Amino acid sequence: MRRRLYVALFFALPLLGRTQSVLQKAFLTPPDTLQTSVYWYWVSGNVSKEGVVRDLEAMKRAGINRAFIAHVGVDGTAPGTVRLFSPEWWDILHTALKTASRLH
């Protein structure tokens, strides 16, 4: 019985090392097909075209390829000038969608 265990370990150990390197590589550089998501809060109307472009580019560099946008108000946060569903808000959303498409 003990001999079978040693034989099994002899053949399994090299595979474990290979599996670890494959997992490590996949973790460090996830494929684009992996859906890594975040909740992206646009807080108290403090949002801009430049800001959403920078946010999306940073998300891409971090391996994030999907975001759920929420326009939220936070007590104690100075209100911004962009009101929900205003023409400016729609324009910023359009910029975010165009940028996300460009970044895939």
C-alpha cells in the first residue's frame, strides 16, 4: 500500500508543479474571455468625460472588462453639476460606451 502511494506521488508531483505554473500564469494575465466585473459608482453627479475615459483605461490595465454603472448620491459628498438623465449625463454615458467599445 505504501509503495503504491510513493509511485503515485512520483508521477503526480511533476504534474502539480506544471499545474501551479499554468494557474499562476492565468492569474497574472487573465484571458480577455474572462468576465471580471466591477460596480462603477458615479457619485453625487461628480462625473466627467475625461474621468470616465481615465477610469475605463485603468480598468482595462487592471484586467477588468465589464462594469455596472450606478449613479448614486452619498451623504457628505459635495454635489457635482451633472444631473441624472440630463443631456450632459447622456453625453458622458455615450463617451463611456464608445471608450469601452474601443478598449474591447
